[in-house]
Amino acid sequence: MRILLADDRATVRSAMRLALEHEPGLTVDTEAASAPELLAKLDKARPDLVILDWELPGVRTVHLVPVLRLLVPGLRIIAVSSRDEVRSAALAAGVDAFASKGEGSERLLEAVRAMRRPHAVPLPRRQ
């Protein structure tokens, strides 16, 4: 599974990359630090999955999700944020799953594993 990491903080991208690359079958192909950079890299990278910082600078993320899906049909999107209160907004905007940055890498890996299953369904919403 090819992954594009989109987060404005290099340290966060690095930590996610480290966790993801220990998982068999996952490849972090590229990274983006802003919405314009994400859009510029999306067509060339053609990822299976975007891990998207919900506060990514450049465009309101709620408007970015449908654009990503239009540009790459079948794209899976996991939103991440350090603010757990944005979970419902992210899910309502159409992301496939949400992982809080405060929950650690295991929650993110759990969400990624769910996206690898055929006809993956979104993870249950946590209250």
C-alpha cells in the first residue's frame, strides 16, 4: 500500500513514517507539508492512502477531502489531529477513519490495517 503523509510538522511526519515502515506491505512514497504541496504531489504519487493532518495549512481540510477523492478515485483517507474534538467534523467530511495524534502510533496502525482490507469500512466512531 502506497501512502502519502500530509502534515505541516516534519517531526510528526518522521514519527509516522517510522511507525508505518515497520509494517509489512506499507510504503511511504512521499510527504507534503501543506495542502498546495499535497495537491501538487498527489497526481504523480497516486497513493492508495493519504494520512491527512486535519489542520493542514493552505486550504480548509473539509473542502480538501472531496477534491482528493475526485483526483484519485478509490483513495482512502485517514485524518489525524492532536485535537480529538475535530473527530466528528473529519468523519462528517468523508474521511475513512480518524486517529488522534495523542493516542500513539498503534491507533494509526490499526486504522491503516483496516484500510488494507478489501472493501474496508470506516472504523467505529469513538465517543
